Amino acid sequence: MTLVPAERADPVSRPETAPGAARRGVNVRAGLLIVVTAAALFLLSLYPRAINLGGNLTSDEPNWLGRSARFGRALAQDDPAGTYQSGHPGVMTMWTASIGMGTGRALALSEGADTEGPTPRRSASVSALEPARRAFGVLTSLAVVAVALLTWRLFGAAPGLLAGVLIGLEPFLLAHSSLVHVDANLAIWMSVCVLAALVYFWAGGSWGYLALSGVAAGLAFLSKAPSAFLPLFVPIVALTALANNPSYGVSPDVPEEGTGRLPDRRIGRRAGLLRLLIDGLIWGVLALMAVLTLWPAFRADPVGTLLRMVEYTESIGGAEHDNFFLGQVVGDPGPLYYPVALAFRLTPITMLGLVLLGLGLGPRLQKGSALSRRAPLDARRAAPVLGLLVAYCVLFIAMMTLAPKKFDRYLLPIFPTLEVLAAVGFWLAVRWLPRSMGRWALPTALLVVGIAQAMPSALVHPYYLAYYNPLLGGGAAAERTILIGRGEGLDIVIDYLNAQPDADRSLVAAGVTVPMMRQLIGPLAVRNEDPAAAYADYVVHYVNRVQREYVDAVRPLTRGRASALDVTINGIRYARVFRTTSKPERNAGGTEFGGAARLERAVLLAHASGDAERDEIRGGDRLEVRLWWTALGSAEEGLAAVLELVDGRGETVGRAEGPIGSTEGRGMRRGGEVGGVSHWLDVPERPGQYDVVVGLRRPDGARLAVTTWPPSLVEPARRPPGHVLVETVEAQ
């Protein structure tokens, strides 16, 4: 019995020409063609990523920029423990971002990144975003080339080129590989690992492919916890290769010494199992070496670091998260979620390629013909490899379904594989075209597939995440079906808010404050759940909060109001901005009554009766009007505010009065100080338009006349002698 390297031991998956002879036959021209092709695919993939570096800041990116900065600082200070920043663990994300930012910028950012979440170094965080994203774009584009070349090695040049085009322009991967996050890193390293393993075990690849698979597995582990799928799936690849070829590890062409007979199949199977065991050990050692080399925290304390990762994964991934699915707010969307989310994220051209794969593979199997010229696998030998790629996708979805926390981006690791399958499907279809097309068949296919794959991203640029499959209804249908929104459109909101005259001193309430805090001119931003949000000058409603029906402190503040800005992308209303204080021409602030007190500010909150999630005002609702006053030099004790609700006919249909409260001028929220006294008015049952007017009276009941109007206040808001209009509401 003679043991030989794997590339000599697989008669089932070997091309007709011996690999050694094939390699010797590769001339300079062929090598140059591969280099040019790889460069073209790299540039094709890089371009749409390079033109999107300054896009909207997503909610998680500030955290990862801060973690990357702290990671870089720990490396510079030789602090192994400091390189543990997250249980994801996100090490490859931090390496990529740190390299992109550069040592100087990373260290500068780390000075303000000592805590999780928003950092005080807003300008540093924003300035670091583009170079960090650029590094992710370059890395992903290189990975696209790697996947295309591995596909080329498996199925031939044509499927490899088609796969490179499909993956490089895939909207979902394109969107995430333009972000400083963990999911794109996980996707590329898992894909490289699986494809390299298939080349080694099924297509007679050299030891280099086994090494590539092992190192990629280690890098996937350094990216995110779902990489734990690889040590389960790669053995399946190896064992099925052995089952398909019992002579794995034994040369079928070398007879046993002194006998002239070929090796016994049982001996071959034992030798094959031994070879698989050796290969598995090499694969695992290489993965471990990659982890130890790139993660000092794991090198210093492997057991403790691994336990922290497991604990983190159980607490975060194993817990339910507020989600939205099929029109319902849910914790765990259930097993149907990922198939539906996948269908919304695939492009029509990819779906067509997958259909063509099923339709075209059958005839090829019957004929046993090659998928592509010079491919190492003909159709019959390629079918198990394609089956393994399908199994990879199905099993990964099944694994992710077990966790209650589900997001569409968790499916990203299967997208390169789906594009490979689609590429094979297209080439099977192209091979059935008339022979008259000749050499133009592949260029035509590349052009058509490339344009069809690029169009979805081009139509939603620069908001690649806003793409949803038009065959399922596009963005509008997705908004009704799955949770969407990771910051798309917030750049438009931020530009609008920064352009307002009072931008430098306005309080903004938004559920997505993390990215906004780093880009707003003003220093004030609070979450909608913060009680101080009820005093906000501007309120931002974002789509994923609306979908999940969050009822918070700002809901009464925007009820019944028209939005100042609506941001709609691809049929999805991503954000609405409300101005809760009146515009200057309608702002009663500055109205002085009898030289005794000045009205500084009025805020209207509408409380829904019986349905806190309702956005409009209806009859029976209650209006809460908060007033801020400043006492003037001749202020009297016992002054009371008088509020009236006046209908369209000028009749008073509601009335409230009460003390003006604090006369120390502590009304405007500045530096964290909040004041104001609330007064309540009931909305009549009949629909219509109602004005809220304010006056002031002395303890003896005498009304104070208005002595000073704000210069910008329009005449309709002035109600002499003693009233001023503060708000108008429309009841449904």
C-alpha cells in the first residue's frame, strides 16, 4: 500500500489531464489572463463600495469604531487583555478598522472611546468612519476575487467569472461590506473556508487549499460566533469525499509491492480515514494558529476568553429581541422568518440562476458532460459538490433558526454560496445556447448578468440596505413584513436638523441617537424613552421603532402634527421629523402680559384615549399644554394662566387655568434643566380644528393685557387685548 498526496488520490474528481501535466502546461498567457481577470473582478467589486464611504452612519458603527480604537491602543501598549472588546468577538472587524484608520487616528479616537456607546469625541468618530469603511471595501473585494478563483478551480472559468460578478455586485453583501461591522467579515471567511475545503477534498486540490481553508476558519472564528458551524460542516465535506471515493489516500494506479495487484478497497478506506484524520488535525491546527496570532487576549488566556465568548453568545444571541414579522410585533419570529427574509434580500437575477441550476443540471447529469471547458468536475462529479453547497445553506439557516434572536443580516454567510450556485445555473443555461454564438456566449452572459445584478443597488444608491426584492413587492411590502432600517436616511435627517436656525441649541429626541449624537451640530440628543424627550424641540420617528409600535415619551408630543420632513427611500418611509416648537412666525414665546410676566415657551402634548399607539387626535383625547414663564420686574403674587380651546366658529369649548408656577425663568431645557407647568384641555367629540389660546389673570380675576408681542409673530396669532395663540390642532 502506498500513501500519496490527496491531489493524486482522487480518481473520481480528477480531470482527464493529470494535474501535474496541467500545471506544467500553463503558459505565461494563461497566467496573465488569470491576473487580469482577478484585477477586473477586484475593481468591479471595489467601485460600488468606494463611492459609498460617506453614507449614513448606522447604529452599531460608532460602537465598533470605539472598540477598534481601544483594540489598537491595547496592541500598541502590549495589553493582551485589552484586545478583548466584545464576545462576538469581532477581532477581524477591529483589525480591519484599525488598519483602515491608521495608528494615529485610532489612538486619538481611543482617548474618547473608553466606554461602550456614544463617545465624547464626536468629530474623531466621524472622521475615522471613511478610512475604516475603505479598508472593509478593499478586504471584501479581495475576498470576492478569492471566491471567484475557488469557484473557477471547482467548476471552470466561466462559472468562476459569473460568480465573481454576482458576488461583487450583490446588494445585501455590498451594503454590509460598506459598514464597520462583523457580518461581512464572517460571510467572506466562512465562504472561503468552505470552498477551499471543497477544492481540496473533492477536486484534488493541493495542500495549499487545505491550509487556506484552515486559516479562513480561524479568521471566521475571530469574526463572529456562528463560525462554530464550520467545524461541523467541513468534516461533512471530508467524509462525503471519502464515501464518494473509497481509495482516498491510496494511489489507485500503484499496485501493492511484489503482487502486481491494486490495493484492497477496505485497506483504501482505512488509509483514507487516516488521511482524513491527519487533514483534520492540520486544518484545526492552522485555524488555531490564526486565532493565536491575531488575538492576544486568546493567546494570553484561551480558556477564560472562550468562556467569556460563550457567556456573551448565550446572553445576547440566546435571548429574544423585539422584532417585527408579518405585521406583528414578536420576540422570536419563528422558523418561517429566515426563508421570508432571504426571499426579500435576493435579487431576481440570483433567483433566476438558482432556478436554472435545478432545470439545467438534470440533463447534464444524464449526459455526464462537463459544466465548463477544462473544469476538473463534469456534471456527474459536480453534482455532489453542488449538493454540499446547498446543504451548507440549508443547515446554516437551520442552525440560525434555533436562536430566538433573528435578523436578516445573520443570513449573510450563505449569500456568496448562493451566488456560486446561481453562477453554475447560468452557465448550464448558456451551454444550451446555439453554437453560432460561439465565443460571444460567455461575454454576453457576463454583461447581462452583471447589469441585472448591478441595477438593484444602483436604483437605491447610496442606501444599499434599502434594497428589497421587487418580485415580492419591494420596499413597501418589506416594510409590512420584516423589521427594516439600520440608519438609512438618517443622513438626510441630520442635514435637515443641522440646517435649522436654532440647530446649535435645539434638543432632538430620537430612538436612534447613537449615530445622530456624532453628527448633529447641537449638543443635545436624547432617546425617546428619556423623560426629557417630552421637552424636545425636534422629534425623529424611525421606521423600525414605528414597526415595533414603541410607545414612548414623545408619542403625545407628535400626535396630530404634520411632519416637517419625511424621508422615503425605495417606497419605505424611513424617518419623519417633527418640529414640536412653533416656527418663529407662529411662536408665542416672548409675549409679555401687563409688564408682569413673559411667556417663554408653550409645548402641546396630545394623549390618546384608549389607544396609546394612535398618531392622530380624536374627540375625547386630552391636550396637555406645558407653559414656561419668566417673572418681570412688576410681577404680582398669585398670577394664573388661563387657557381656552376655541373652535372654528370662535366659541370656547374648553377651559383650564392654574398658577404659572416657577417665576425664576427655569423653563427652557438647557444644560439638563427642565421646567414648565402642565394644563389640561379635553377635545370635544366632534371633529374639527381647534385653537389653544393663552392669557394671564390677577388673583382678583382681572385679565392682563398683552403689552409686547414677539416681532415675528403673525397677526392671526395675536388675539388682543389679552390672548395669544400657542397651538392649533386638528381632531379627526
